[in-house]
Amino acid sequence: MAKRELPKHVYRQKNGLYFQRRGWPSQKFQAEFGTADFWTEYAGILSQKDRPRKVVARNFGALIDHYRKSPRYKNLKPRTGLDYDKYLDFFREIMGASNPAKMQRKDVIRLRDANAEKAYFANYSLRVLRVLMEHCVDLGWRETNPARGVPEIKTAKTEREPWPRELLDVYRAHCDLGTRERLVMELCVGTGQRIGDVLSMRWSNIENGAVWVRQSKTSKELWVPILPELQAALDVASRHSVYILTNERGTNRWSYRGASAAVRKVREQIGAWPTIFTAGATTPPVSFWRPVAVTT
């Protein structure tokens, strides 16, 4: 479609048609060009000429604000959203007033390499920036995503060892039955799930001596029989909430940040920081206890 076929102030971008006029906010057309809905939409935009207009500055600060209001951000899982927030705040701090339309691939690489000594931070910030710049393209602020295709920093993968029986016994001796630290450990070990998954578990998930578990990453539902150690922890746990693991007041679920900090403190105190909560050599592997696994 040639530009002359389009009405005044309407421009074609790679992802659709936009109304773009100096002093006016850029707006993407939802209707297809030439349809009655398109002309209604176009007339509606022009009818706003006498109304006060708020022109959004095209900088990273405005881009981040717009992204946080978008379905792309709102549909993130709670834990992922918290992670993204840290990097979005980082971007706002270092380049909030900069124009994202002027960012080039070399700038993305420079930002990644500036944090090369902290590979996890560098790689995660690259992932979030890639999503943010894709949103920038969707807004019509630029035509390409400069972060797309930029490789992450390669790191040597460290194999994390599961907890042996001896270390689990030390943890249990350090945290009495009835404490949240003990309960979260027993749930992780007894079901083989990550902390984020067990924090979402409800009392209604327990049925006939087993726990129904839904994994957040795979959305698979698993049936896991309750081991004696886990049953002992459940028997003395408070039941003032629908969630098994609750905050200190027992009014809602325990936050990921709070649970991680509490567990980390115990692990540091008993010298178990490099290890993870999984079945050890003397504990039956969790997969052995999964006779039923269905994808929902």
C-alpha cells in the first residue's frame, strides 16, 4: 500500500497502521484500512483536536510505565513479575530519560558486557530488555528490536547436589516441628517441588494421604503420596488459611521473598547453602512416587 493511499497523518509500520502527528500521542489503528470501522476510528481521533492532549515523552521511563500497564506484564506469574520489576527499576535508573528509539544493538551489547562479572544479572537483564523493546516496537516507537538475537553470556554450569539424609537431619534438628522453616522444607523434599510451587499449595490439595501438585512451569498435575516426615509436619501446622504455608499473621500465603530469606538463613547457619531441597541418595526419588501425571 503506497503512502498516498493513506489518509493524512496515517503511517504504516511493520506491525500495523498508526496515527502520528506532531503534538499528538501516537495511536495504533485496530480496524483494517478501508473498512467502515477504520474510518470511524480515524474520525474519532481527529475529533479530539480541540481537547487537551497529553503528549507522552518517548523515553525509557514512559516505556516502562506503559509496559507495566500492558497485558504482557500483567499476565506474568507473580514471581516472574517481581523479578522483572528489579530489572525494570534498574533500566529506569540508568537510562530513564533516554529515547528507546535510538538504542542500537551495540548499546545492548555494551550494557550486557558492563555486568559480565555478574553473569546471571547480565543475562536476565538482557531477557527483560528484549521483552521491553518488543513492547516498544508494538507501540510504534521504533521498527526493530535491537535486543533480539543478542546472545547471553556463557557460563560454566554448576551442578547442585541434592540433600543427603544426614543434612536433612541437621536441618530438622535446627527447625522444630511447627515452624514454617520446617514445614516448607518437608513440603519441598516430600513432594519434590520448588519453593515457589509449594507456597501455592492449599489444604484442599491434600486428599486421601496424598498431595495434588500443579507445577507452575509445566502446568502438570501430579499425585504425590505423603511421606511420614511430611505428615508429621502437616499434623502440627496451623490451619487458619486456605494456604498450607502462610505469612506470620496467617492471613495469606507466605511470600516467595520471605520464604526464600528464611530458608537461606537456616541453610547458612547449618552450612548447607550450596545445596538444594531435593531427594537425597537415601530418600526414594520423587519420580518414583508419581504413578499419575496428567497435563491440564
